[in-house]
Amino acid sequence: MALIGTVPRRCVNLPPGSLGTLIRYRLGKKVREGPELEEFCRQFGKWLGAPYVFGASSGRSAFQLALEALDLEKGAEIVFPIFTFPVMPMVAQILGYKPVFCDVNPETFNAGPEHIEPKISGRTGAILATHLFGQPCPIREVAALARKRKVRLLEDCAHACGVRVAGRQVGTFGDIGVFSFAEGKNMPCFGGGAIATADQDIARRAEDILAKAPLPAAEAITKQAFAIWAKWLLTRPLIFGITAYPALRLKLLLGQPLMDSAVGDDLLENFLHSNPRISRLSNLQAALGLRQLRQVDAFNEGARRNARILTEHLGDVPGIGAPRSTEGDHIYVYYPLTVDPQKRDDLRHYLLRHGIDSKTTDMANCATLKPFLGPRNAAVPNQGPREASILEICVYPVIPENEMRRIGRLIRTWAGLPAWQTTARAVPCPSHEGGRG
């Protein structure tokens, strides 16, 4: 059983000094409130190029804040990509809006104006443009459509913090950008989220809403922060190899599920029992966010480098679809392979036996989930890749380049190709258009 050279399915990205920050702020009783809150919002806005930023305790809470600050008419329709994290349309539905789903591009998983426009009606209040897996959707064209049809535009940037299109950060093209700092994202801040806007009226409403929202309890924040730091430790490749990896191999041997999280209808059921509400970003989360802002661009560049290595190996593998960037930047917060659904688990188990953990996706075909069944969504074409065909590989820069090459060789071997032969045509790593902001 391989213990050295193992690769976890997800590596938590925390900056150096995170544990010290956590302990210092806990002992100094600065977990809930302090000057870092205002400073982080100012610095994050400066980095994004957005005049107004407001923090929330989670990405989900940030999305709820965005919807309430947008102040749509109750009952308004919101157009979502059919393939997305189902909690997002669930939040909209809880608030009294009607999620309507449009299809997505089967290669990028994102929706463009050609998918969105047929779903716009006289009842449409907003569009949610999602930049899935770290690749931007055609946001300039979607923004032009929103202006033409006079509907609001939100951007789901949970997977896309630091993505630029023509030199401009995603999250600044629409009325509101929504960000997540959860442990599985590229800029985790012991949890947390934020919204960004250039609209003064939206900013005023968001400020009023947050003024009435509670701060999470210090003990709850501290407990969550220590849990995320522990996951950071356990997802270091060496530590993973001597802790979680043997447990996964045992589960594989016994034919048991591989520690996968709840998805689809089960995920929504758990969410509804969590008493979702808006709460504010904590000072501790903001303090860590200030550290993250100093390194997130370099982290994203490292993920691109690793993704390029893997893509070069997989370009000619039959039956394997590697992600391709077709619009602006791509930071590969997730690297989704598309595989024949009947073969996906076989590939997953093969990789695990060779020390490479991977995961199925948390995204879902939302039109098939119980809360969203209805005539407006029944007409969505069921085309393109769906959750049963996706296998996510971690390409975060904590994983050495030689390990990325080994993953590529293993997948080639599984597919029956020579492990040493890579594609003659290298796939270039996407670069920033217009430099760093």
C-alpha cells in the first residue's frame, strides 16, 4: 500500500501563520469583532476593483445577502445554470423566488447567452452567471444580455476568486459578485464569504441588512477554525498518506463508500435543517483573509501550472475529457475530468490503488431535484455532461509537478495507452489578459 507519494482529493489552502493567527486572536478576544473586518473589506474591494464589499459568515450567507440587497419582487424568476451547486437555487426558493434553469455548454459546464436568453420571460428578475470549477463563463456577453433585457445580473464566483477576463476581475461585471471562502475553495478564511458591488443602492441595502444580522458566536467560529486547520494538516500529502489514505484503501477493499459528502436531494435536506440565515463575517476570518490576499494570485498560478501538466498528458486519451479554457482565465479550483459514467468509478478505484484520491462532484443537475420539479424546468434539454460523468482531481500547487505527471501517466495506463507518451501538441496554460489587478 502506497503511503509516500499519495495525493488527496482536496488540499485546504491556508497561508503560513494561520494557526498562530487563530491562537493569537482567540487569546486576545478578537475573534468576533475588530479593525480587521473593515480593513479586509477595503483591501478585498481594492484587489477586485469594486467600491463596496460586505463580508458574511459563509458563501451561502453571502448569496442570501446578495439576493436580499438586490430587492427583487417576491415571486420573481431567477435564471440559474442547470448544472450548479443546488444550495444556491434553494436559497433563492426559500426567499420566495422561483429558480428557472437553463442548459450549459457540455465542455465548459458554464451557461452563455445562447442558453440563458430562451429562459428569460416577463417574470425574470435576475440571472445568476456561474463561473464553475474556476473557469469564467462568457461574462461580457451575459452582462450585455442582462442590460439588453433589463434584468439584474449576479455572479457566482465561489470557484473563481482571482479570475480575470480582459484584465478585469470576475464579480465586477454584474450588479453583485458573490464569493466563498470555504475550506474547499482557493482562498479559505476559516470559512466566510463576501459580496461586491458598484451600485450605491445595493450597498446601502446590504449595509442595513448586515447591521441587523448577528455575528457568529466566538466559540463556534473558533471551533470551525480549528477544524479547518486540522483539515489543512490532514490534506498535506505526507500526512494524508499515513492517516486518511489507509482508511480509504480499507473502504475500497470492503466495498464501502469512499467518504463522499451528501449531494443532490440529500444535500438539500441537510441544508434545510441547518436554519439558514444571514450572519456577518468575523474579525478572525477577516484577519486570515488579509493574509490570503497576499498569496492568492501566486496560488492560482501554481494551480494553472499543475493543470497544464495534467492536460498535456490527457489530450489524446480516448474517453477522457480534460477541462479546456475557452474564455479568459482559468484557475482550476477544481479539475473535472469527464468519463463514461459506467467507467468513472473504475478509474477512481484504479487511481486510489495507486495512491491518488479523487472525488465525485458536489454539483448537480438541479432540474431533476425534488424541490425544483415543475413545468418551467421540465423543458430544459438534458444534454451535456452531468454529475455521473465527473471525477475531480486536485491540482493545487502543494502537489509536486512530478506527482501531476504521475497522475497523467496512470490515467493513460488505465486507458490502455503508453504511459510515457504525451500529446505532441501541448495545451497552453491560460494566462491573465491584461496582467494582474
